Amino acid sequence: MSRCAGATCIHTDLGGARETIPWFSAAYTLAFALGLPTGARLGDIAGRRRVFRAGVVVFAAASLACALAPGAATLIALRAVQGAAAAAVVPQTFGLIRAMYEGGGLTRALGMIGPVMGLSAALGPVLGGVLTRADVFGSSWRAVFLVNLPPAAAVLAASVFLTEDRAPARPRLDLAGTVLAMFGTALVVCPLASGSPGPARWALAAAGAVVLGVFVVHQRRAGRRGRAPLIEPALLRGRAFPAALATSALFFAVMNGVMITVVLHLELGLRDGPLTTGLTLLPWSVGLATGSWAAGTHLVTRYGTRVMHTGIAVLAIGLAAAVLAYRGADPGSYPAALPAALAVAGLGTGLFTPPFFSTALSGVGPRRPARPPVCSTPCSSSAGRSASRSSAASIWGCPATRARRPSRRW
């Protein structure tokens, strides 16, 4: 999110078409989604701690390269490398948690992920805005990437205390399944994230859906033949896990679409600076962290999936309040009630996330490799994040907004 908050400053410095702005974030999330199946399988094969450490090293190196990027195209390519590295890290995190905890302990452990992510989400936009505004040693937006290096070094130092974990039976890398998953997802997401979708782009997205259907058939056939598919076919036979995948994609597409639209409206529409954007998003991040902590540590164990339904209701109230905040503000002026509305929406998101992921993981037995949930559910949510940025590309890439340039106002 900190990169979103500084995206217009990056565009002002590096130049390029207005449509490249969403790609500063979309390149990361798309590569993340495409790389998750392979990242999860590599953890099964080589060991999750080993792959985790390698992913952190590559992520840190890519962050340094992003800070030194000379142009927009180079930065977008390096953001994709960052996303691929994160795709190697995140499945190992979920996989190690899944191997170490069960039942209520698993729910509590997953519940702690929310506050940690919420804390990073809370600090990220503000820290990004402060660093960009401070322009330390003339670094401007480049400091947003350099700030990744100290935490990466700390994570590497702490990772020596992790216990190595891998699949009981060492599987092979499903190259055919990997290619089908990557190709199908790219066909679906790339046309939608490239601007205003036309008939040709919708056709490509439909072709991607067909390829993903072939991927499902391939996974089931591989399972019947005793091979190691990327996704456990048994999870796809019932309704629960496919429903979780569809819900994940839809939920995160909507939420990230809202967030990127708020960012671009503030920085391009109102011409506010990244610090104002970061402070506007701060209540949302605090609400997310608070809701995740409360749900994961107290509410889910007592009320079960009802917490997830409550989270959706609170989120809907927050989004409705955000709409009213915009309607009540004068055109061209800052919607003063927006931060409070985003705080409510963030609280709902936090209440929803822990019970959702624990429900999605509930069908995975303790001896089953961790690849299905850690690959499929975050993959669908990341693909949703990438696709949701197509609306931003369409709105803010139109002629009416191209003439405006973001100011350096707070």
C-alpha cells in the first residue's frame, strides 16, 4: 500500500504513460499470484525454511534494484521480481504455521497474522509518505524500497530459529500444471489490468478461463494417476474450497479496487501528496489490525463463523459510509468523513479475514501437504487484487485526467 501511496510521485519522476501507474502495484501482485503454486511446491520439495530464506534474499535484492531503477518499465519488471520472491515466502509462512498448529491453536496463529499484516499496512502508507516527503539525501520515492532492507536482514537473522519442514513424501514439480495455472491466470488478469477492456480483451480473459478449466481437469487426472498435482483434487470435489477461492478473489478484488481508487483520487483528482494519502488510509489499517486481533484471539473461538458474517456486515456499513462521505463533500475538496468510514471498513475486513482463512483451511488434514490452501487461496486473492486495478487504469487513464499532474502538496 505504501507503493500505491507514492505511485504518482514515481510516475512524475520516471515519466511514462498515465496507464503505467496501476502497474507499479499490479506487476507485483500479478507475479505474486502466478508464482504461488510453484513457490508452495518448492517448499514441499526443498524445505519450507530453506525456500523462505531464499525468497527473503531475492526480495531484498529486488527492493534494492527497484530503488535504483532508471525508468518506469525497469521498475515494473523489478516489481514483478519482488512479487515472485514474495510468492516463495508467503506459502512457507502459511505452511509452517499449518505444520506447527492444529484446531484452536491454528485459528489463533492465523489470527496473529492479521494484526501483523495490519500493523505493516498501518505503518506502510504513512512511512512511505513521510520518506517520500522527507526526500532524504534526494532519495524521494526510492526510500520506500530501501526501507525494506533492514527488516529483510532481521527476518533472515531470526529465521535460524525456525524448524525445517517439508512434505512427508517428496513430490515432483508439476511443470505442466504450473504452466497451465500461470498462462490461464495471466490471460484472465492482464487484459483486465491493461486499461479499458474491449471485446478483444474480454475474449482473452474468456480464453484464460478455459485454460484454467483445463488446469482443473489436468489436476484431477494427475491425482487419479498417482502423481502430485499442485492442488489436491479432493478439495475441488466439494463446494467449500471452490467457494472459498471464489469468495477470496471477489472480496480482495473489491477491497483493493476501493483502496487504489481512493489513492488515485486523492493524488490525481485532489492533487494531494503521498503523506495525506497515507494518513487517510491509516484508520483503515488500524481497524484491520484491531479486527484481526480480536477475531483471531477471542471472537472466532467463541462465536465461530458468525464472526465472518459480522465482518461482512461491518464492512458494508463502512463502504456505505465512505460513499456518503464523498457525496457530502464539495467537488474538489477533501472528504473529511472518509477516514472514519475507512476505519469501519477496515474493522470489518479484520473481522472477516481470520475466520475465512481458518474455514478454508479446515478441510486440510494434518498429514496433507500444505500446498492447497497456501497456494490456491492467496493466489485467488492476489489475482483479484491485480484485476481490480483495471478499473483504476480505466478511470484515471482517461483523457479527462491525463492533463492533470500530481502536486507535491502534503
